[in-house]
Amino acid sequence: MNEGKLREEKERGARAQRLLDDPLLEDAFDTVKKSIHATFDSIENPTHDDLMRLYMMNKAVDKVKGVLERHVRTGEMAVKTLTNL
């Protein structure tokens, strides 16, 4: 991998970490999750489609967070590689 790509991954990782550390984004994740759970609690007789929709919404939030976490890990690996160049 070339040095330019490693530096890009390092910067993306740092940006992802700043986002994950940002209280506003953390609050947004929590608010969306609470809203999904509140919707589940408010449905008296949820259908299979209701449950699947809420499940998929919940997983989408997790996926966004997971993508950011992967960028952090990739950035950390890029830093180690750049240090060894």
C-alpha cells in the first residue's frame, strides 16, 4: 500500500474517532435507538412486518456506528504501518 493511501486512512480514522467521541452524535444514536424502542413498546399487537421494520432500523443504527469503528481501526493500523516505514 502506498504512503498516500495510508495517510488518507490515518486521517479518516482520526475523523471517525472524533465523530464517535462527539457527544452530539452519541446523543443522536441514543435518541434514534430510544425512538425505535418506544415505537416497539407502543405497538399493541405488532405484526411480523412491524417487528422486522424495527429490527432493521435498529441494525442500521448499529451498522453506521460499526462503519465508523472500522475506520478507526483501519486508521490505527495505518498509523502503525506509517511508523514502520
